[in-house]
Amino acid sequence: MIFFIYQFIVSILLIFSPFIIIFRIIKKKENRLRVKEKFCFPSKKRSEGKLIWFHGSSVGEIMSVIPLIKKYENSKSIKKILITSSTLSSAKILEKIKFKKTIHQFYPIDHFFFSNNFLNYWKPNIAIFIESEIWPSMFKSIRNRNIPLILLNARITKKTFFRWHQFGNFSRSIFNLIDIAYPQNLETKKYLKKLEVKKIKFIGNLKFIENDKSKYNPSDKDLFLQFKNHEIFIAASTHDKEELFTAKVHKILRKKKKNLITIIIPRHINRVGQIINEIKSLDLNVITHSSKNKKLKDIDIYIVDTFGESKKFYKISTSVFLGGSIVNKGGQNPLEPARFGAKILHGPNVDNFREVYKYLDNLKISKKVKTPLECSNLIVFKKNIKNVRKMKYLGEKILKKTLNELDKKIINEIK
């Protein structure tokens, strides 16, 4: 009964979808040429051969499986790899990666009509959903076609669990459609058991895996030379109010470090105009990355207003404040800057990555802060190479275990 109510609500929303889509295009949250993919009008052809399908919501989820996809790109038995995601930012990131047999499409609206059309067209041999992507209509359609369904790097928070738990039998019937789940932490493992997932196996968090094994990039050297004569502090994945928090940290530090530049990488770059106005109100000088202005004299704040640039800046970082943690957003993933040897600073709200931060805290990599003064006192300007090695070893171990597990499932379906 609840499933029919769910489908009815989605059907009602479809009536208003043209207005929602137009609004999102204006806000630059949709690709106007590719938005049709969400209504099951594919922009790419489905070639012959076995196809494996990965689905993740946004950038974080997609980037966590890139090392796996690169491995399967080299497999002769796999003819095609499909990646779907829901956000424009994830699509822009994937455009920059040169794949041979991997293509990207936007994930369809979770209505039985679109789910069936999607599966009829792409005919995946196996479906691998990432983290918290639980879609009732698609899951039922997958089961009806006897396609193996894997929930990889599964993440269920306490808040998410209680939402699902409210729907009792309906929730259990959806989670029961998952053939096997690989939780990224022990908390998720506990919740998956309560939601009656048939088979669960813990192998670790994919986000510990290093996904930057690219060759030397000249632009990295240019960036290093640009900031070479400055002390750098980075605030990444910041939300509303956290840019002001960062600017106040900068003002405190600037009294001691005259050559300091604070780099802000906001979570949503459509807010850049608002951020600039807020920072200028504190009498600080601001430039943006897209301006390509390399003259940094008298510059206080450098705002990265382009997609997919975070990693370049993490390479030159020594201390990084992770956003979504001063405001109550559950925190952002700290692993990428930590892999490059940066000290991680964060606010008290890190429920989304509690076990990750606990691990980093044990390594003395991360530290909780509550005020700009506290944050400024903990910033360092030297990388910790020992911790880089520790994290690299852990990531390689998790990658090997994950590939061993997935190979069993994939080979069984494509042989």
C-alpha cells in the first residue's frame, strides 16, 4: 500500500516537473541539453555486450568508485560500464576523466514507468548502488528482471535509519531486495541488519582509497609556484555562515602571518557572489580562481569557484577546515585532504563521517574546533608524511578486498 502511495506522490510531482526543471536550469543546477535523461531519453547508445552499472548520487559517491571503474576498464570480459548520478557537479567531474568504455547518464526519476524504460534500454547485467541510494521503484524493477543488486560502501546514519524504520514492513521489503550490502562502517552494518538486508559483509570504507594516480600535471606545478611564497590555509566544502567563520580565522592568523592566503572551496559554487559580499564586509580582499589573476599581493581570500579543482589545492595544503560541521550538515568527507598530508580541522557536527573522524583522530590527523580563535591556534603549515603512508596502505588494502568481492559477483554474471 505504501509503495502505491509513494508512486502516486511521484506521479503528482511529475505534473509540476517542467516548472521545477526550468527553475533548476535557471539556478544552473541542471544541464539543459541532458536533463531529458532523467525522463529516460538517453543521450548515448547501448552497445552490444555485457554491461555493469554503477549508481551514486553526487561527486563523493562517484569518486569513491573511480578506482574500481578504472580496474574494470582494463577487463576484456566487460564490454560496457554505465555510471549514473543525479547532480550536475558529478557529471562535470566525470567529463574530465578519459574513459574508453565507461559512459555517464543522469539517473531517472524513481517512477515505475521510468525505471522500467531505463532497464529495458540499458539491460544491465549487474546493478551496483553506492552509499545511501535506496530507490523503491528501481529496486523492484531490478528484482523483477533478476538482476543482481549490490549496495556498495553502504551508509545509513541514525537519522536515515529512523526515517526508514517509521515505514516498518515497507522499508524491510525494499531493503530485502538487496542481494548483498557492503557497509562502510559498523554503525551502518547494525542498521542494515535491523532493516533485514539478506547478506552483509564489512570490508571498509572505499573513501580511504587513493583515486589520484594520474601522471604529472603541469597545472599542478603552476599552482604550486603561484602560492609558493605564501602560507596557505584551506577551508573546503563550506556552507552558508562557514565562509564568515573562515574569514574570521584568517583575520586572527593574519596578525602573525603577513603572507597568509586563505583558500575557500565552497560546497556550492552558485553561492560565490553572496560569499564575496560577506567577506568584503570584513574589509578583506578577495579574488576568484576563475579570474585567472595570478597577482596575489595584498590578497586575503582566494575563492575556488570552479568544479573539480579541490584535489589540486589539497596537494599544496597543510591544514584544511572541512565544512558542513560548524553548521548542522553532518560534516563533509575529510579523507582526500588527509591523504595529501594535511591536518584536518572540523566543527562538532560530523555525524555523516563519525567513524572516519574517529580514525583520523586516533592518528592525530584531525581536531575538533568550535570558534575561529580555537581553529587559528591549531593550524599548522607542514605536512605529515608518516600519516600519508598509513592512509595509503589502508586504502590499498580496502581496494584489494573490494575488487575480490565484486569480481566474484561480476564474473558470475558476465561469463
